[in-house]
Amino acid sequence: MNYFSGKSRRAVAPLVVSALVSAVAACGSWFNWFAALDQAWYDVSIRLHLLDYPEDIAIVAIDESSLDRLGAWPWNRRYHALMLDRLDQADAVVFDLIFAEAQSLAVKPLAKPYT
């Protein structure tokens, strides 16, 4: 008796192919076979979706040269106050920082104009 004849054989073939593709995808995910492809796809998608930002927006970032010049993080809050003094003409200033540690009272006079 032949269980896989005619129409049933044609119905089983897509299931077998789907199972094999799923097994390869699962193994690839488990063993990071597709990591390089995933990173390349991410890079391409970021480049394709870059937005044109207005020229009057400035992003001030903490980089290696800043760390070399000003010392290890966290910096004294006096540096943030000095930067705000230089940015006094800006319409808005956003700090994306966490001030987790207490600061000495020596900074209190610098904070008065901003409170």
C-alpha cells in the first residue's frame, strides 16, 4: 500500500521544504550563522532611513577626546553649567544624562540662574 501517491505526495512536499527551511533558520539563529548578514542589513536600513535634520540642531556628545581632556566620568557638574552658559542663546537644551551621585555644595551658586 502506497501512502504517498498522487495528490498527497504533492501536499507533503511543501511541508517537508518548510520544515527544512525552518530547521536551517532555527539552527542559524541558535549558532549565530546570520549575525554578519543581520548587521549588514541593519547598517543598510539605517543609511536608507537617515533623516535630514535642520542645521540649527547641534548634538554635543561625550567622546574619547573629551574624556581625555576632562577626566573620567562622571564629570563635575560645573562643566555642565559652563556648557549651559555657552548655549544661552539656544531655544532649547536637552541633557540625556543621569546625575546619580550627589554633588558638593560648591556648585549651588552656578545652579541659581537655572532654577
